[in-house]
Amino acid sequence: MLEYQGKTWHIGFKAYEYRKTYHFVEGDLSKEVLLAMLACCEFPAKEFKLTVRTSHPTPSLAADSIKSRLQGCHRFSRNGHHCIVHVEDVTVEPEGLGAWRYAKKQGLIPDQGYTVVIDIGGGTWLSRLFNPSGDIIDQSVDERGGGYDLATSISFDDRYKTRSGSAGTYTKVFPGVKSLLGMPGSSRTWLKKPSSRLICGSKPISS
């Protein structure tokens, strides 16, 4: 539970309990990035400094907006603990680069040749081609599609009804898609058209 600027938010699985009134990310994801940062980080002290490294499908378009929202002093309460965070530096990188670096650290990236990283999110998907040094050689970013649209398409497919013996629905299909894609747990699996997995279902419960 997050309290910030006079509002209280439930973020993650808890938000699922409030079906009648909800809020989810749609459109400009950078507007919600501060809530995601405050809710998802484990903070070491009541007051501290923080350097943030995050990613976005198109950092050239969103980096300035994300930095302006994150940098500075923020006072908030997370699960009852009052904190003051001073965000001093923010770096916004292309989505997929973090996955490439992790694979490199695990010894999964060859010394020669190219590596393709495919990132399938809730409402977007992208692919990026990296050289051995981690430079992006080519890329494709689609703001449509993703795991939610995939689940919807499967639910309308006659083959689903034939195999399962009943008509498909989005809520029936999506848990399987989420598991298959390795997506994080989301309290928004019941929403029809979410467009991001940056925040897993947030809603203001008081103001």
C-alpha cells in the first residue's frame, strides 16, 4: 500500500480486490512511473538517496518525461513506513537491453554473432538485435499486441472451445498466457485493454 500526495494506492495483487473502481496505465506510461518506483523498491532507511536505471520501449520519446517525474525529493508512506527519497540521477534505456546484459552476465551471449531479444509485454511487444558489444543494430517496436491481445485472440478461436469443451473468455485464457510468457503477476488480468505492465494494477482507494 502506497500513500503519496494525499492519496492511498493499492498496487499489485491487492488492487484486484477493487473491481468496481480501478485505474490502470494506458497511453503515456511515463506519467505512472513514479508510483511504480515508490511501490516496487525496498527502501534501506527513512531518508536516503537513490539513483534510478529504468527502461522504456521508446526512450527517445519518453526519457525527458520520466526523468522530470522521478528526479527530486519525494515524501511517501509504503506499507505504513514513512520515507523520504532523493532521486539524484535517472537513466532511461531501451527495453531489452537489461535482458541482454543479464544474459551476458550468465555467459549466454556468444563472443561472435548477433543476439535477438524479444520482449512481450501486456500490451506491447518488441524485438531488438544486439551485436557482441551490446549495441542495438536493428529493432522493431509495436505498441499493439502483447500478452493481453494474444489471450483475447485465443479466447475467440473455435479451437479453444473444441479442446476445452466450453466457450473461451479472456479471464480463462490469460493466466495460461501469462505463465507461458513469464510475465509478472498482475492484478489487471481481468481488464479488457490494459496497455502496459509497468504497473501491475493500481487504484486510489482514498483521497
